[in-house]
Amino acid sequence: MGGAGRALAMAAATHSGKRPLERDSVVYGTSDAGCVSSRVGAPSCKGSQKMESKVGNRTSGVARVLLTGAGGFIGHHLCKFLVKQGYWVRGADTKYPEYERTPAHEFEILDLRRWANCLQAVRGVEQVYNLAANMGGIGFIQGNKAIIMHDNVLINTHMLEAARLNGVEKFLYASSACVYPMYKQQVPDVSPLKEEDAYPAEPEDGYGWEKLFTERQCRHYYEDYGLKTYVARFHNIFGPLGTYDGGREKSPAAICRKVALARDGDEIEVWGDGQQTRSYCYVSDCVEGIYRLVRSDFHDPINLGQDRLISVSELIRIVAKIAGKTIGARYDLAKPQGVRGRNADISLMRKVLDWEPRVTLDEGLHATYHWIEQQLRKEGRL
């Protein structure tokens, strides 16, 4: 840890009455510099002390938040939402948003697997929305279990501890429906999953286990240190401005891309037999749910999604109708398909947040399909 980082950690630890944890720079890595940009200028690289003077003290009357994963799909949408709500937002990620300019007041390119970078990211903020993760669609998470667990456990443990040492008041963790046991998701006509169904545990191997582990970390940081943690279990979030090609895309985006590229009467490749079921939640509802959760007094994990159960084959029919095409399916049973069925019980979400998602699946797919179609035209693929 650099001198500034150690001093910051010691000061915060003294304030909290807890002994600071020493970090081995060989194991955790160090970084005294990151790339920082504002909405009014191009990115530039600055030393951590110089960036500290730029940020200054916390501003009275304006909530200052750190949003990790701000270059990603949900993170970018959440950044836009929080800025519109009047928050001062610092975004942090290993990349900038791909399809739009970030609205963040400040954006830093930081590898949050590194302890010193996490200390740098949390300076001067009251709230942390921790969405940073190495993740993707079912093919990616089933083929990259070791690196997913390695990267995400480092990000999450570092971010929680950095938040505690810096006196952060609220910490939102983006969990996943992948924490739910495989034995409860073996048939397409699955019973909706309640929050308490996560135990006895048998989550998705790799990705699900690291999510469940960090949920427990959040609980203990709340109980032991008083850090107000919030855990949202996302259920298949989709919408525009997300990855739609390359292997990390989720099923709605993949299907929209395949249908857009197909000619009327063509067949598209479908992983599995098409009978596997899911429920899907549009991204604008997801970010509003996050916002409402962090403003609540609820600190246990909570489902964030929709409860309309639909098969992949039905999803294809809806997208084909939106496209005005007749599309067949060519099923590949050798490809990963995940659990047979997964649906969200959102009764607790309705009660705690006094709210439920408003965008229907058909409305969300209409917006998503036409955005992906537009991107494909820009690329010259249509």
C-alpha cells in the first residue's frame, strides 16, 4: 500500500476503533495512479494525490456516490439514473461505456482487483454501488469458473473493506439469481424462487458460489461494523446498450441479434432444446429497484426482477413477431443451457419497496430488438 493509502486506512481505522488490516502489495498489487475523466474533458492520467485534491471534501447537501462497473450495461444505466436524481457520481471500471458517453461527474479507469485502487475509488463518497464483476452469459460463466471466482472475490472483498475504512454509509452489492440451488431448478415449470430458498446451498458452480459468499460478507459487515449493506439478486436483466455479440451476451440480446441477422423464413441456432424457462426484467426497472432498495431500511438479500415465466422458444417467437419475420429454430443440445427453469418470487420486493417493475417483457424486447438492429446496421452487417 502506498503512503497515502496507508495513512487513509490508519485514520479511518482509528476513527472506527478497529485495527487496520495490512495488505501485502505482492498479493494485492498497488497502483498510485489511475485514469480520471470528467464530463467536460477528455480522459487524463493523474496521480492519486492530485486526484484527491480535485475531489476535495464531501459536498454538503449532495449525495456523493461511487458506482463500480459503471462502464458496463447495468452500471451505465444506473449512472444515468442517479445523475438525474441529483447525485454526484464517480464511475469506476476497467473500460468506458461502449455505446454512449458516461454522464458520471468523474470516471476512473481502475482495476478493482487491486487493493490500492479500491482505496482510491472510495475516497470522499458516502455510498457505494458495487456492480463491478467479471461475468457474461451461460457459455462464459460455465467455461471460466476459476477466473470468475478469482476476480470477483478480490473485487468484492476489497470494495467492502475499503468502504468500511473510508466511513462509507451505504453499500449496494449486485448479486444474482445464480445463488439459488440447482436442485430447485430442474424442471421448466419451476416454482418461483423465494429469498429463503438460497439455503441449503447449491448455487451455480463458480459464479453462483462467489455471489453467495459475498452476500454473507455483506451481512457480516452490516452486523459487525454497522456498514449498511444492501443485496439485490438480479434476475436476467436485459435492454439496450448491452453486449449483444462476442460470447458474453445474455439470451435476450443473443436472440435479438440472431433474429435481426436472419432472413424471413430462416432458422437460428438455439442452445438447448428451447424448453428451458426464465423470467426477464427490463433494465430501467432494475435501476429503479436498486435506487428504492438503497433508500430502504432492508438489509437482507432481495429478488429484483419480474415473475413472468417464459421458455426460450416463446422468447424467440416474440422477437420474431417484433421483427416481422417467420423464424425457425435449430436446437443444439451440446451447448450450455443452464438450469431447466428459473423464476423470481417478487412478493418480498413488492412489500419492502412498495413497488414493482412496470415495463412488460414485450415492451422491453421491442426496445432491445430495434436498438440491436440499429447497431448491426451501423456495423454494416444488415
